[in-house]
Amino acid sequence: MPASTMPLPIDIALGVIVYWLLLGLAGLLAQNSRVITRFIFPAGALGALVLAVAALSSLGGAVNVAVLPLGLPDLPFHLRLDALSAFFMLLLGAAAVGISLYSAGYFRSMEEGALGLLCFEYHVFLAAMAMVFMADDAYLFMVAWETMALSSYFLVTTDHKVAETRRAGFLYLLIAHVGAIAILMCFGVMQSGHGDYTFDAMRESNLTAFWASVTFLLALFGFGAKAGILPLHAWLPEAHPAAPSPVSAMMSGIMLKTAIYGILRVSFDLLDVQLWWWGALALTLGLVTALFGVLFAAVQTDMKRLLAYSSIENIGVILAGIGLAIVFHSFQKEAMAALALTAALYHSLNHAFMKGLLFLGTGSVLHATGERNLGKLGGLIHRMPKLALLVLVGVLALAGLPPLNGFVSEWLLLQAFLLSPGLPHSYLNMLIPIAAAALALAAALAAYVMVKFYGIIFLGQPREKTVVEQAHDIGIWERAGLIWLALGCVLLGAFPVFFILHIDFVTQQLVGQTLGDSAAQTGWMWLTPIQPERASYNPLILLAIVAAGVLATTYAVKKFYHGRLRRGPAWDCGYPEQTARMQDSAEGFGQPIRQIFELFFGITRKVPDPFDKKPHYHGETRDLLWEWCYLPVARLTEKLSALTGKLQHGRINIYLLYSFVTLLALLAFIR
């Protein structure tokens, strides 16, 4: 086919969006679980793969723009596919392939009527996120943003008959709309009263430092509400446990990145100035969010809530990288800004695969056992060995262990901290080493959390045999989705230079500098952030060493083991036999963290009488920010509502009096 007749990547992306909407409509009309699970969800995965390929081919190419004959008079929809939007479209498509494949098996036992509606909402959600990434004017962006929020709300409240689910959905929708108002105000400031809401006009607005700062703060607040940045995180640990697991995987792995995209779009693209204190604020907020998330993840007993708090931690790490990039960019340290920005983008892509894999894994555990309480699980590696192996990949990746992908992005970010040059502000030079220590602490605690997560669920003996004995391993569709995501974790960890060379197109657009020249200066096998003599990393060599060690150990055991077997009772710490009650529980695993960081938790304990023959211990860890920030607002709202309610007497003469007094007040104001 001649090059002139080849469809542009933006046309392919728009075609995939329309294709998803048609698939959702087909699922709504079909109302047939066999058709939906065997054809529509796999077809959705195929569309996601096409989108990922189109986005990857668009990286490094010309910017694609289009104007749709939709919208309002004189306000058509503008589309743009540049390096930044193409990268996040790649993230969306690549992660959605695995999640859609998994959904084909996960939802097969759902009621047909509910499944058809869920299929429609699911594909509208995908299409809305893709449209957010391609929007090139504030009008289309807000339409897509609100469509994304509403469709995800309905997905969260799939099990709407449960009161807890309805409360979680309401909280999510409330915070989402508060954030949307801030984003709308942010665009309003950049629009500057010119009547042109296209992003091209906003790029030329030339705001003063004051109004640029107002814009950045509004964007940080608005997009931070969607990302789960402190103190706007309250919806996240409530919505994820309530939503079906594939929905949780999409929200954590993909939807949170729309907020990261928005912060990058406003901070580096639409605003023509970046101030150092913006970066210091984002860096501080990111690290506080990361530490908060990982500490609360360590003390959770609900496996989905644990992963939700882990998502807060990872979003904090990404925001810290963005903040560091803003600091460096404001002082014209472009090479270091590119390094920090590359780390943040790489971690965004990594997190989509890692957290998607783990949320889907917990979905299989929940589907097989009907239980998400860690205290009732254990020993599932014997019942679900295929799932245990695939989840192990995600656990090791999220723990930041080489040679998987989580290590690469965290290592790059740590190098950005450690290799940072002297800055003209002494307190910034003091902040960066402290921030590096906080990042290292968050990474170490994340590994601790993953050991708890995997060990409590899959290792040891079943804590409640009646729960675990009914478990069954994953089916072929679930296995296909999990293998796709696990393979992504391996490839992103084994070939970092290849992906960094593609991320270079984004850093070139945002900060005018790339990392690829230094990262690949010693070949595609070696990753060197700045200089080889200062830091370098080769994942393939490390992988080869690990594999060689395992093979050598296996060979030595086979060759030198004499074959005789002697059985005897284990010492077992003085106990005659080991039972599940002797294993460390989820509460016991988090007890050291709870004691060390007790000041950060709201802890309630109920200790039984020492002479109680059947003692029952109860401990509860509360979020103090909820009590300090949200409960006072809720109480104030209730009081104002009660006062407003007193105006409603139910008498027509009183209402006419209100109207008459209002009319007199307006006449007096006009005069």
C-alpha cells in the first residue's frame, strides 16, 4: 500500500475508540453471557492491541491532529496525538489487552442482564480514557473526563445492593467531581478570557508567574484527586475493594495514570514557565503520599485494600519523580530533568503491568475462595499453582527486585536523587538527600508488604480449611490475561534501554533533552543513566547469574544426593506438631510497623480478660486524615442541610414570601 494511503495513527486510535463503543453497545443488546465472554471481551483485547501498536508507531513520528464534526456550534472536538499522548495510549492499550482477556473468563458466571450492562460500561470506560489522552481542547477533555468518571462509578457500584459498595461509589464520585471543578478552573485560568479553549491557545497564553502558579496548584489539586494524592486519597481504598477485580485493575493500572498525564500536560506543555517551588511541593507531596500508602498497606488484612494502599504509594513515587524533574528543569539542569522524568514515566508503565497483574490475581483468589480476608487464607500454592507462579512475578516486580521492571524505574529515580548536581538553593540541596532516604524507605517497606501479601495468601497451611479446600486454579482466559501482564513485567525489566529510547520522544517534547544517548552509550544491554563509571546496570547478566545459580544447585543436588531418605519428627521449636495457628497472621505480620509508626495510625484495641477461656482479640487501624479532614466537612454539611431544611415549611404562602423578599433584594441591588 502506498505511504500516502496508509491510515494515520490518530485515525487508527479514533477507530479503536469507535470500535470499543460498538462492542459495548453489542454487549448491551446481546445480553448473552456466552457471546460477551467468548467474543466481545476478547475482541476488546484485540482492539487494545491495535491501539498499543498504533501508539508505539506514533512515538517519534509527526504530531497528528484532527478536528471532529462533533461538539457544540463553534466548539468542535480537537484531537492531538503527540509523543506524550502516544506514550499513555501505549500504556492504556498494552495493559487493557491482559485485563480484557482476563475479564473474558472472570465474568463468565455473572448474570446475563448485569453482564451486558457491565460490558457496555467497561468499553465506554476504555474509550473515555483513550479520548482523555487525545483531547486537544478543554471542552473535549472535560467531556471525556466526566464520561470516564461516570462509567467507572457505575463499574465500581456493580454490586450496588451492598450498602458498603454504594457508599464507596458515592465517595469516589464526590471526590472525582471536586477534582473536576478544579481542573475546569485550571483551564479557565489558562484560557484567560480569550474565548478559545483549544490547547494551542493555552500554550500561547503567556501567564504571569502568579497566574501560572494558580494554574499549577489547581491542576495538582484536580488531578491529584483522581490520582489519590494525600489528602485526596480517601476514595481509593474504599472503591478498589468494592469494584470487581478487573475494574480495580483498570482503575489502578490505567485510570490513575490519566491524572499523571494531566499533571504532565499542564506543567510541562501548556504552561510556558516552571518554578522551582512547584517541583519542591510535588516532590514533598509525592514522598509523603508514598510513605503513607506503604505504611497503611503494611497493616491491612483485606488483600484488595492492601493493594489499593500500595497504589497510593506508587502514585506518590511517580509524583516525586515529576517534582524532581520540575526542580531540575526550572534550573536548566535538563539532563537530570530527563532522567527524573524518564523514571516517572517508566514507573507509570511498570505500575500498569504490576498492579494489573496483582489485582487480577486477587480476583482469582476471591473468585475461587469467596474470601478476601487474609486471615482466612493460606496454602493456596497447592490449590492454585499456576496462579501462584504468575502472581509471584508481580510480587517480585512490585517489591523492586531485579531483574524485573519495578527495579529499573526505582533505580533510575534513585540515581536522579543521588547524581543530582548542586542547586542554587541550600534548602533544596538539603531536601534532596532526605527525599532519597524517604524513597529508599518506601521501597524497602514495599518489599515488606509484598512478602506479607504473597506469604499469607499462598504459603504455609490453610488458616481455614473450609475456605481453601474449595479453591480451584485459573481457567484459560484468566491465565492468558495474567501471562500477558507477567510477560510485560519481565520484558520491561530485561530490556530497559529499548523502552527508554521510546520514552526519549516524550522527554524531548517536555524538557528538550533525552536520556537515550547516555543510557545506550555502552550498548543496548547496559543501562547507564549518566556515565558508565558512575552507575550502570545489566539486567540480562543478572538474570543469567540467577538462572545459572539455580541450575547449578539443581545439578549438584541431583549428582551428589545419595538417594536415601530418612524421616523423623521435626523439632518445630519444641512443639509436637505445627498447625495453622502457629503461623504468623496478617495482623501479626503488620504488628512491628504498627508499633514503630503508631503515631501515624488511629489504633483501637480490644484486649480480653486474662482469665477468659475463649479470648478474642480485636485491633483496628484507622486513617487519621479521614477523621481530621473529611468528618468535620461531613458534620458541617449535615448542619447546613438541617438549617436549610428549616426553610421548607410546606406552605405556599411562605414560599411566596421568599419570592417577594428575593425580588425586593434584587431590585435594591440593581439600583
